[in-house]
Amino acid sequence: MSIIEQQGEIPETLDKLPIAELTSCPHRAFAKLRETAAAIPIESSGYRYWVITRYDDVRRVLADPSIERDRNKHGNQINSQCVVDTNFKRARIPHEIRKSPFYVEGERHHLLRATLGSIFTPRKLDELAGKASTSAQELLGTFQPCQPIDFLADYARPIAGRVLCAIAGIPDNERNVQAARAAEELLSPVIRTVERCAQSLADWATSTVDIKRHHPGDDVFTTLLRFHDQGLMTHDELTSSYVFMLIGGMEAVIATGNGAFTLLTHPGNLAKALAQPGLFSTCVDEIVRYETNFRFLSPHITTQPLHLDGVTIPAGEMLLISLGAANRDPHHFDDPDTFDITRTTTHLAFGHGGHRCPGAQLGKIEVATILRTFFQRFPNTTLVHSPHEAQWQPGKFKRRLEALPVIPR
């Protein structure tokens, strides 16, 4: 019997939750946390955090300007008692990729978001959607009916990689494809994997700066390079931004894999989408609500006391904000554990406030295009294995499949 099934007991730490429970189906654990309190102190990875799981609280905290996101800048404000195990081994991340200005507040943050907004115009979104559609059609032409494929490795990942390279203004060659793959693994629970991927990304970003300097274009990476040359960001901030964009661009792989798996395990919803193809565009919101990419966001820091429904969190404490739990809160969603592609309730899968995902609209278009194109070509596709054998990546941050073997039909 797992801990969360024992007479309503809450585990003292997330690390004590059976890893299989968090990996295969975290939603039951999240439900118990939501029911217990607005914020619960836990120990994980050598630190004490406060877990926030309720929809209204998560939305409020994400919009609160007193909650800081830049741990590099505000780490000295963390209460000393938050460190509960000084011997806990943590991954060593090169400084070249730990300084993204996308995490800061104020004028520079607004500048960067405005820059992305000016790039993701309706015309550009249509262009990138066309890139995704063309790439999908090319790949589908290589698949044989009834011959198993890995939906992620053989289909979703190559498409997302090509779209990302188009945004960044870099070729979709093996070098950049491997960098995109490393970006996906940066939140792996295996320290050696994180350190290996982090170093390879730091090397990739540094060399990419030199490449873009000699081959500028009308793209995001060139624009960020100009910011650096104008003194608006340091070299480490520039390389960190390149990696940040790479990670964000590959989030579509996670959402597409989760979406394909969920549609295949809810055939009634897939049938609705095939009968009304427009539903593929709107169903992405339900996919990312039902299986949110992030169980938890990276840690945030309180700079003043935070009061949540009878719980007071002191200043200098670290927060683990759970988008996955908030998106299944029954106080906000009717029947939240039911997958329904006609649902219209607002979710928090892309965050909220000034740090809401700047590429959310592109991501939704990309995921919808990849799913619609595949299932219209192979509407009777089946899973190779039972849904209970799904290969979910272990760890507490991401909700993503390691692989998705399917049989196109």
C-alpha cells in the first residue's frame, strides 16, 4: 500500500512519495495535497519547500510581484533553515546557461516579451504552422500502415525540432537536433544526465553565438544577439536565452505525446475530433489541462510573508507551484478527472501573469497541427502496449512520456 492510501496520511516529504506514484499517476497524490491545506511544507532534494496546489492560490501566486523567480539573484534571501541537507548532491550547471533574463522582472523582461510578441505575428504563426504541416506530411509519407513507430522519436520530435530551428534561424542539422534533444533531458531526475546535457547545451549556445554573429538573419537568435551588442544583456544571459528558447521550443513534443496518448486512451474524444477537425485546434487546451507538461514549476522565492487561506508562509521561503494539481482542482473545474475536448474552462498550463509562456499560441497551433495531420492519415492507430505500461519519465517536475510506441492504421 502506498503512503497516500494509508488512512489519509500525507507524506512528510515528496521524496517519500513512491516514485512510481508520482510518475505513473500523480493526480491522486495531488488531490490529497489539495484537500489538506493551501500550502504544505515538504522536504525534497535537500531543501524545504511549500507546495501550492489549489487553482486560485496558484493563479494568485503567479501574479504576485513579491514572488521572485530568479534564484541566482535572490538566493541570498532564502532562509537558512530551508536547507535541510547540506550533503545532498545536486547537478552542477554551467554559468553560461543559468542567467536567462526571461526569469527577471522589470524593464528587461518586458523588452524580451515584447520582442517575442513582435516576432510571433499572425503572419509568422501561419508560416510556422505551414512548416509543421509540411514536415508532418513528409514524415507520414515514410510510415507504413501496421508497422510500429515511436510517435515521439519518429514523428513529434523531428517536427518540433524543424519548427524551432525556423524560429531561431538555425539549420535543422544534426548538431542542432542533438542540442534540442539535450534540452528535453535537462530536467531529468538523473544528475549525470542533467550535467552532461547542461554542458553540451552550454557548448552549443556559445558556438551558436559565433555562428549567428557571422550569419545574422530575421530571427529570434539574431535579435537577442543585437540586445547583447547594445549592452542590454551579458554574454551569459545571451547564451542562457538561447538555451531557454531551445527548451521552450521542445515543450511541444511533451504536449503532443501526452495528447496522442490521451486521445488514444479516450477514443470517444478522438472520434469527435476526426468528425469535426476544428476540435483538434481547441482540444489542445484540454490536453494540457488534463496532462499538464509541468507537475511543478521551478522553485520560486517569497520576499515577504505570503498568506493563503489560513496558512502564512514567511519571507525567504521557497515555493513549489503545481500547475498539474491546479488544473485538476474540483473547485474550479467540473469533473476535473474527465477528459473532454469540448471543455472551455480556463486552465493554467501555460502559467499566468507576466511570466505566462510567451510561445503559448505557437505551441497550441503546432500541437494541433501535428495531431490532426497524423490522425487524419491514420485514424485507427492503436497503442503497441497497454496504457498501464506507458513509459512516463520519473521525477517530480515534468509529466512526459519517454516513448510512445503506436501502430499506424
